[in-house]
Amino acid sequence: MRTQSQCGLHQGLPRAAQTISCMPARRSKPKPPKAQNAKGDLTAQGFRVADSGPHTSKTLMLQELETLLAAVPADAPAKAYRASIVVENVLGKRTLSTRKETASRLTALHGLDPTKPLFRVLRRLWDVEPAARPQLALLNGLARDPLLMATRGQVMGMATGQHVQRSEMVAAVQGFTHDRLSARVLDAVARNTASSWTQSGHLKGKVKKLRQPLQPHPVALALAMWLGYASGKRGKALLNTPWARALDTSSSGLLELAEQAKRLGLLKLSHGAGVVSIDPSGLDPLHGGEQS
């Protein structure tokens, strides 16, 4: 039974005030987690979360990326990449303004920052197998340019031999950007993204591009698993991320690639009785342990 002191009844106070002071205190509801947390975590990993991207004016820039990574040591800091492009002109651009723009676009698309786990993983895998580089560049681009990611469903949904329709690529991009881009820019993005999917091996042809089956590489599979793992996926869910599906094969095919990646020492894998465990966290040369 409550005493007067517990209920806040004090001599001389009006009865209404005594009644109010005896009411239980309200408990505030716990605050929901901030929506920014997930975005911040991805950014810290090296993903680029944005409303637009470099494909408004550039493609995957595979040739430039290969030349740059061949010129800059793997242990070099971020400023070395820009210096190689702008000062040393390793990409052979004619003007200073073009060199600066190229440096900006390559950085936006591929990171070029070894303080970020994604770029460290990309650089580690880059020299494992040169044949996997087009697929590695594409997966990295999908994690850093939402405009390229917006066209993934359109390209992956095409049948082998089917021609790319510019209007359908435009519609795919517009579905993501809504009214943020002009018709001219949308057309440029459709053209540039189609070129990027050609560089990765999903499409072929110069003017008329058509779909062709990809020959996925286990090194690219390792990066796809790392991207899914870094974004919070585990187990079988790693086989159904946008990056895994971009490798153009079935779940069983992805598991076969994972077995090959395991033999290359790129990830840990166990599966059986419907349970799949894939751990690519050791790919980061600086933080080989469990990722948060």
C-alpha cells in the first residue's frame, strides 16, 4: 500500500494536485534505430550510397582502371592514385582538366581508397587472376554506382541473343531516378551502362549489343560473397544478392564457384543438408576476422 510520501501527498496541497502527483510516470517508448545507420555502415565499408553516379558521363572505365592499378603499388595511399592520374598522367590524357575529371570519375566509381575495406579487397583479388578483372570491376561498380545497379535487372533478364533496347535501358534507369535526370542524360546513362555490361562480358557488339552468357570466375564469386557479407547477408542469402546474381549462374553454379574459391583460399565454405555457410571476411588483408 502506498504511503502519502510515496504518492506525493503533502499537507497543504490541493486534492487535485495530490491526485496528479500520485499518477505513475509515463514511460517513453524506445527510439527506433536511425535510418542513417545502415547507410553509414555501408559507406564505411566502401560502398557508395547516392542518388546518381559516374555513368551519367562515363562507362565502367575498365581499361583506365587496369592501367592505373598496374602503375600504383597496392600499398600506396589514396593520394597516390590521384597523383598518378593528374600529375604523372599515366592514363595519357591530353589536358589537365581531363586528367582531373578522370581522377574524379574513377574515384567515384571504383573507390581508389585503401582505407576502405571494399577497395582493399578489390586490390587483393585484382592480381589473383587477370581474367576475372572485368567481372571484379563490374561488381565493384555495382556497389558504387546506383545507375549501373538500376540496369542490372534489365540486363540479367534478357535471353541469350536478345538485342539491347535503348528504350528499355532508359526505363530501367528512370525507374530509379524518377524525374531527377533529363531525357538527354537518361539516354547517356543507357548508352554508358550498356557499354559497361559489354566490358564485363554480359553483352557483345559495338552498335547493336546483344546478350551473351557470362563465364563467371571463382575470384569474382569471392568478391560477390564479400559484398553480400559486408551488407549483412549470411548463409543462403549470400547466393541471392544483386552481386551474386550478376554472375549469371544458378544457386548450384554459385556453390560450385564457391568450392573453387575455397580451394584458392579466398573464403571458408561448408554446406550440406540444406545449410550453407560462407565466410569471405578473411579477404580484407587488414581485417581478416569477423566483420561487424
